[in-house]
Amino acid sequence: MNNENGHYAWTVTVGTKGQIVIPKEARELFGITPGDTLILLGDVKQGLAIPPKNGLFEAYFKQIFGGEEK
């Protein structure tokens, strides 16, 4: 679902192994490619979030865990 103000919503199904498939439109929009590492954030009151891979969290991940940026 696309909104003119840049907000989007998609539905995903959780498989038997707890895996989800990120919709193709979302992968293309956010530049997510096979082999990318994403950060899944959780808050028991607010739910789950996957920040954009090119946001600040990628820099934090690199700073904490080291390694090359993709």
C-alpha cells in the first residue's frame, strides 16, 4: 500500500520456521538485496521494527560488531 507522503504498509506471512518474506516492492524501495544484514528491533509495548538498512542502525552495527559496510 502506497501513500503519497512516503508511508507504506505491506502484509507478510510468518512461515513454520519463523521466517518472513519482505515484499519485492519493499526490497526494491529500500535497496535490500540477498545477503544483506538487517536489524530487527523489538519493544514489548510498541512491537517490531526493521529500520532502513542505509540508516543510522547500519553504522551502529558496524561500530559495535566491526566489518565492512555493504
